[in-house]
Amino acid sequence: MDFDDSPGEAGYRARVRALLEEHAGELLHLAPGQEGIDARTHEAEMRRTQRVLAEAGLVGVTWPREYGGQGGTLVQQAIVAQELARARVPGLINHIGIGMCGPTVIAHGSQEQRDRHLARLLRADDVWCQLFSEPASGSDLAALRTTAVRDGDGWVVNGQKVWTTLAHVSDHGILLTRTDPEKPKHAGLTMFVVDMHAPGVTVRPLRQMGGRADFNEVFFDDVRIPDEERLGEPGEGWRVALTTLMNERVAIGGAGGAIGAPVEEFAQHARERLPRLDPERQVLARQAVGRAVVAALAARYTGYRRLTVLSQGGIPGPEASAGKLAGTEAGLLMADAGVRLLGDDAVYAATADGDDRWQRTQSWLPGISIAGGTDQVLRNILGERVLGLPPEPRSDKTAPFSGGKR
Amino acid sequence: MNFDLDADQRDIADGARDFYRGNASPAAARAGLEGGRLEPGRKALADIGFLGITVPESAGGSGRPLLDLAVVAEQGGAVLAAPSLVTAARAAVLLADAPDLAAQLADGSTAFAVLDGAVDGSAPSVDAADATLFLGLDGGDLVVGEGEVLPGRPVDATRGLASVRLTSRRVLTPDAGELWARARQVGAVVMAAEDLGGAERCVQLGVAYAQEREAFGRRIGSYQAIKHMLVDAWVGVEQLRSLVWWAAWAADCNPDELPLAASAAKACAAVTFERAASTLIQVHGGVGFTWEHDAHLYWRRAKVDRLLLGDEAEHLDAVARLAVTGALGS
């Protein structure tokens, strides 16, 4: 047991660090205290940053070489993520494409689709989004209603998607549709790659509770998709979507990366703010700080265990959902304690000197408990697939979708 | 990065599981509440070498890392074994410069207990009820001596709790404050490991029952109300396992991290075991509330352990103080 880099890993880390220094002038960097950059206002710079990183071999680390990746290990990918964070390079604009859409194209796309899309995706020549959720089907994704109807050598799509992160800057998306309403709901679905600039695609920003608009509503009105952009066979859409969803759960918290603030930043905040509370409040605040730190460390070290399994050739399983649950809980505890440490300032959206980190974190974390599998859906997955508990009865699983309540 | 047990440690865990399953049980813990003998008992633990895992080979032990002992302790916790390996681990640290006494610890010829609090009237201390030789901190010095034992009525008889008043004492190590603190941290890690085993067993028993028992025409594990309780308990167990391994590893390989890791593990153990045991009772309904069922024996252990060697509040406070003074690095 150890937490050190192996000699090979240490060498790789040194190469990554040197590359990030060499290209520092061409990359975006976060200012002190800044934790992200808005793609709405900095799209061009974010695309350029990803392209520079891709050309340096730091994007798509685990992707096969034949598709522009590095053929590397999950541990190498974790090292790149750590070094990017250390160098204060913001999250990549195409993180959804790299983490979810691309792996789905690799697993289920035709050779021609892989050749056409993957290299451009890695360089952020094309930004991708994931068009799954709909107003009437969130957790119950397989109940979606957006239709694709065969028409000559292509398909015609009508319907609406929602909560689509990055749709406003996207060039392509993976789109889950219903192609056969007479089949049971899971069996009538088909996945496509859709051109987000095609006629009939309308993207409208959707403002979330914290005030920002990171995601969107997307409307499809008679949008034509050529058949060669079908991803997998007609009716196989659910199986294709499961590839995407599993990659999503690994991407969010599955390997122990912090959800919300890193625990070190939280500890620094507590160091500054604890002494400013009155002494009796400090006693209570230390309890909250301790509880949050314990949760964050437990999530981090559990992630290290999962990373160890992956590095020894294991494949990501449903246990990754536990990482997202525990990471979310730790993030919530840190955000709550982080806000409370502000004392009287805790009731304002920002402190007198303009610091709004903890309020902002507090206001976006509720979304993390919903996105990528709600906390409750993840508990069902863990209960049924890891603990082996009997499944929830599902009355609509075998009936034709069209005969169900619509 | 290699944060997993190695093949040796897995073998140790398998061997310990077999031993403990054959030599201890919740039934013995139940009998202990009515005066029965505790299992497997000191002699059996000495004979199989568990009391001397971290005692140096020169003193008749195995000279193995704390992680090995933690792996064994987890298996003991799963069946509510007594006495605790907390005492063995803690005493082994304190007796580093007393090889003759360490040898008596390892071979079980002397029943040691480590006293918390003042030696003239200690706090309730683990395995003190039938101990004959006591280690304590007296004015900053580590002392050893005999004493008068005052047991209370037990919530969980397997912990052998008693207060002790030393009737004789001699100084083993003067000015031993740091050694004492380290021994207590090591003890906290081993108790967290025993709690890990107990909590995991609670989840296993709860899952098994929820797979069988039917209500309203369905197996109860299919209801989200039951399923989610069990999942939360299981997620807690997996988080605790990570902290226990990290803390046990730190004791030998990165001692500067031990205070933070030990307090994190002990605080996490307190709530995780208690939640798992409460969940076990609730999943079983009325059956889980009976004397005959094992659930209350785990619940009793959890209710007592959460307060020993520092309660959750003490360890959360320690974690917070260490974190804000830079123990996490930057």
C-alpha cells in the first residue's frame, strides 16, 4: 500500500508539468479565488485552450491512439487532471464530449463516424452536448417522447430536450429519440449524432436557481438527420445510452475528485474565518468543519481505492455511483459550513469585500444531487446491482410505450 | 498509487475470519451480559498470535505493521469478539522500551489494560474488568502497576469496561506524553477497524433479511424506504474502510498524518457503526427488537464504542483544529 507515484507515473507527471509550463502563455488560467470560466463569454479562449492541450497530448489520455487519444491509463488521466488543477487551468470546454459523448461514439459508432468526429472533438473544433433529459422524463429517461421518424435516407426529429449543458456553444450532440412507440419503452429508442447547427434546432438558455445559465432548452422542429449519423442499431438506443450514463457517473465523483471546493481550500477558509466568530460559536463551527473534512477525506480516499482497482485493469462498475453520492454529501457539508463560517455575512449573496464563493457553491450543489442520476436513482442502482436487493416493481416495463399514460 | 490490501494482507484477513467465526459469536456477547465467558478470550488470541502482531519479534511478537492488526481487528469486530485488539495495539506502543512486559502482552501471560483518565480513579477503560496489570499516565510519566477494579453494569459486556484505582505503580517511561498520545491514536484506529467489521456485518444481515422478508406482497428490500436505508449504511461502511486503511497505513508509513487520520477514522466509525446497527434493527422490525436477535448486540457495541477513546465531538474538533493549522497541506 502506498500513495506515491510509481517511477513511470512520476516520469509522466514531470512530462505533463513541463508541457503545461511550456505552453502556459497559450492557455487560460484561473485568477486566485476563481473556480470556473463561463463558456458563454469566453468560448473562443476556452476552445483554444483545449486545442493547445490536445496538441500537447493532454486531452483524451485514455482514448485509443487510432482516434487521436494517447492510449494511456486511468491513472495517467488522473495525473493530468491533478496537474491541470495545480496549474490553475480551468475545466475543458468539451468536458461532456470527452467524458461521455466521445466514449459513446467509440463504443457504438461506425468507423466512419469515429473518423469524422473524434479528432475534432478532442481539439474542440467541435463542442458536444448530451441531449437526453426532457421536460416529462428526467430520472425515467426511457419514457422520453422526442420522436425520430424514418424518411428516405434519413430521419426527421421532433420534440424537446432540457437541462442540456453547453448546448449554446455546441456543434454536435448525442440525441436519444423514440423511433418505435409500439415497442416497450426501453426497446423503442435510437441514438443519433445531431448537428446542432441544422435547420430546426433552436437553443434557448435556461437560467438555474443560482442565477447563471449554464444549460439550455433545445427544440427540434422537423430536424433532418442522415442515417449515417445513427449511433448503434435502431431500437438499441437504451444500450447505447447506458454507456454514456456509466461514463457520466465515473466522471462525476467516481474517482474521488472533489465535488465543490477542494478540502484544502475549505480548510484555508476556516483558518481565516474561525477566529472572527465569537468564541462560543467557534466551538460549534469547529464541529461542522470537522464533519465536513472527515466526509471529504473519506470520499477522497475511497476514490483512491477505486482508482487503484481501475489502474489494475478493473472496469468501472455501479460502485462509481457510491463515489458520486459520498462526494456530493461532502460537497454539501463543506458548502454549508463554508457559508456558516461567514458569520453575519452568511445571509448575503457576497461578503462586504465581494467574496461570493461559498454562496455560489451552495446554490449550485443542489443541481449535483440531480444531474447524472439523482441521489435516489443512484441508491436504487446501488441497492439492486451492488447489494443485490430486489428491484422496484415497474408496471410500464413490458407494455408498448404508446399504450401507456402519455 | 496502490491503495488496496496486498495478497498477504488478504490471506491474513481470511485466516482471521475463519478463526473468529470458529471461536467467537454474537451469542457469546449475549451470554456475556448474563455473566457468561467472553469469546475467544485472551489465551486463544495469544495462542494464534493476534495479541503480538505489532509487538517486535525480539519481544516475542510478529513485528508486523498496524495495518495487519487492523485487518484482523475488523474480522473480530464482525463477530463482537472479546477482548479487544485495541488494548494489544495500544499497549504494544507503550511497551516499546519494556521488552519483558511486551513479551507477557504477546504471550497472554499477563492481562494488561490501558487506563484512560487519572490513575487514582480512571475513566471506564477497555478490558480493565479482568485485567491484572495496568498502564497509565501519571503526571506525564508512563506508569505500570496493580489496581483495584470497579466495573459498572455493562451495556456491552464484550468491552470489559471498568474504572481502576492503582494500588501500586512504578515509572516505566518518564515524560511520556507524546508516546501516550500516539498509543491512544493507534488504539482509536484499531477500535475504528473493529467498528468497521461490526458495521459491515450489520449491513450484510440487514440485506439478507430484506431479500427474504415479504410485506404487502413484495420482498421488503424492493421498497425504496428500506433499500435506501441499507444503501446509506453500506456507503458509510465503504467510506469508513478507506479512512481505517489510510489511518493504519499512516501509523507506520507517514506518522505525521496519524493524528488527523486516526481522528477522522474514529469520528467516522462512531456514526457509521451506530447508523448501521440502528438500520439493522429497523429493517428487522419487531424481530430486531428482541433479546434473541443479534441486532441489539451490535447496537450495544456501537452505543458504547462511539464514546470510548474520544467521542465523535472530540475527534471532529481535533480534525478541525488539525485541518486549519495546515495538516492537509495546501
